[in-house]
Amino acid sequence: MRVNYDEMVSEFVRVLEKYGITGDDAKLSAKLFADASRDGVHTHGLNRFPKFIKSIQNGSVDVSKRATLSKSYGALERWDGNRGPGNLNAYIATERAMELARKYTVGVVGLRNTNHWMRPGNYAIHAAQSNMISIMWTNTVPNMPPWGGKDAKIGNNPIVFAIPVDGEVVLVDVAMSMFSYGKLEKLKMEGKMTPVDGGLDSEGNVTRDPNELLKTHQVFPTGYWKGSSMSIALDLIGAAVSGGITSTGIGSLPTETQVSQFFLVIDLNKLDNPEATAEMIKKTLEDIKSSAPLDPNSPVTFPGEGAKRIREESDRLGVYADDKVWKDVLAL
């Protein structure tokens, strides 16, 4: 079904206020959830919203708390999320990294003791709208085996890159697993298989069945050993900079909470000749898009271009929504 964007935001606000997030915070949190679905990232928008409410109910998220400054090191700061709402904490950290970048050209915030940040692309897009490049990532509960292992010992640690250009955003928003667990849940809901091999089933066989992968947590890392190595590095850097805990520590907790996150922002306006930089980026993307497509019906695009198309479609037709999940939200 299709749901009007403003109606979706309004319903999210209604539910959030019922569960203790009020005023401007409720409006911002609701917008971040709705923006994810509007851009086609349903797994971290509408589909994630009921889980977020459950995390409030089970005590993982403390709705009364927000991120606070722990220590300043000039262009780098450590912040404590105080187990507050993950998307609000991530927005606060992004805003602070942007402030630091305006002062120092580069701004870095390490955020510890926070919760799932939902769609990281939201924060990267926010920075890009002020002509800032960003690199951001989070660690997670152990949900993926290290390459060569069987046990889930590392997180799939999503990372996002954003580069502004000519009013648009080059956006790379990926997990270090071949498929994120949100994507696997969406495929399960739709009764679909993964388009390529996703991991191992309970008998150790390669499978594309999301039901099996959700049971075994034997997902393949992106790029196999390369994704495994990147996951470990991101985990260690994020925890070291923020002063938080790694996926190993998160795995010892009853639920996924107290995650560590990293926000790096570069203000292009502070560098020499930003106009020439923008022109270079624009010409590079044009060259990439000129590549002859393998499928004549699927032209080559740059990362983030698809989200823009879906956003425009959502604004025109309404935001795509799974019927059951939308009804569940209305019933909250």
C-alpha cells in the first residue's frame, strides 16, 4: 500500500509521544523513520519502528536520556549516548561533528553507550546538505562469523559514505555482511530468496534462504575475507575513539545496546576552490554513468541515485508500506 508521507510522520509522532518521546524530539525521530521509508530503506524505516518501540518497552532505550559530551580533544570529541534513543543520539553526534568541521575543517565524534541508529544515510545526507563529506559507522551485536570461523563473533558493522555534488548526494550505505539482517527480514516477509549466495544453513550448506540465514547467523561477509577484516577494523576503531565497547562486549549483554559509533565530517567549504572540487566530482560521475550498461533497460547509476528516484516516487504516489506493519503501527 501507499501512505502519505505527512500521515506516516504524524502516526509515528503519536506513538512516540505515547511511549515518552515528546515535542521536537518526537517530530525529529518520526521524520528520520519516515525519511528512511520514503527513500526506499524500509528495513530501517517503517519496518523497524515496532522493534524500536519494543526496545523502549524492554528497557534497552531510555527515552529520558540524550547524548552528552564526555571529553573534548579539539577537533575530536567523545560523547556518551546514555542509552538514549539511537536515532536522536546519532543526529546530535552528526550536528556536533558538523560544528567541529566548521571550526577545524574536520570534525570527529566518537559516540559510545548508544542504541541502534536506524538508517545511517539520514545523518550523512544531513551533513551533505551543508556541503560536507562524511564517513560514519557503528558496531553491532556479534551477528556474523569471522572469515574461516563458524561462530558469530563479529558484527556486520554498517558504514556510510556521503559526498555532496550539485544538489545531490553520492551515498554509500552498506553493512559488512552480504545482506543486512533488515534486508533478510524483508525478503522473508516477501517470500523471496537472496539474489546471490548469502551464507550457510543449519547443515553447513551454502544457501539463499533468508529463513535459514536468520536462524543460523552464518551470513557471508561482504567480499568474504575482506568484509570480515573491515568489520573487525571498524569495530576496534569505533570503540577506541569513543571509549566504548566492541562487539564482543555487546554480545555479553541481554540485548543489543551500548553500541559504539564513529562520525567524521569534512567541510568542503573550508578547503581551497570548492567550486572546482564540485566540478571534478560532477564530471567523474558523468563519466561513470556513460558506461555501456549490461542490460539496456538498466542504465548505470551512481550510489544514492536510486534513493533519489524512490524519494520522488514516494512524494508523488505516497510512501510504500507493508500492509501488516502499517496496521501494527496504527494499533500501537
